[in-house]
Amino acid sequence: MTLTGAELIAIATSGWGLLSAVLTLALKESSRDASLYPFIAAVVCFLVAVPPGSYFSGALFVGSLMLGVFLYRDE
């Protein structure tokens, strides 16, 4: 399986969102502050997934969105 440039952008953005959320929680900030980064990653993954119809980017969108909702509702 070869990844397209759009899918690599989705992977990088999802990784950034997850890493940023973990670092925010490690710095003892609120979970609502940490939920911002997965939500941003979800938007980017959605915009990357729609034009080429990438299921992989769509799965990353759903995963980032679920992580953002989980962190937002944690308090």
C-alpha cells in the first residue's frame, strides 16, 4: 500500500494532535484545553479526505474527532 501526499498530511496532523493533547495534559492543563488539538486535526483530516475519497484519512478524521470529544467531555 502506498500512501498519497494527502494521506501523509493526515497522518502527520493526527500525530501532532495526539502529541499536543498528551503534552497539554502532562503540563497539568485542563482536558478541555487539550481537546482543541484533536479537533483541529479532525478538521484537517476531513478536508484532506473528502476530495480524493480516502478511507484512510477518513478513519483518521473519525479517530481524531472521537479523541477530541472524549477529552472535551472528561471534566
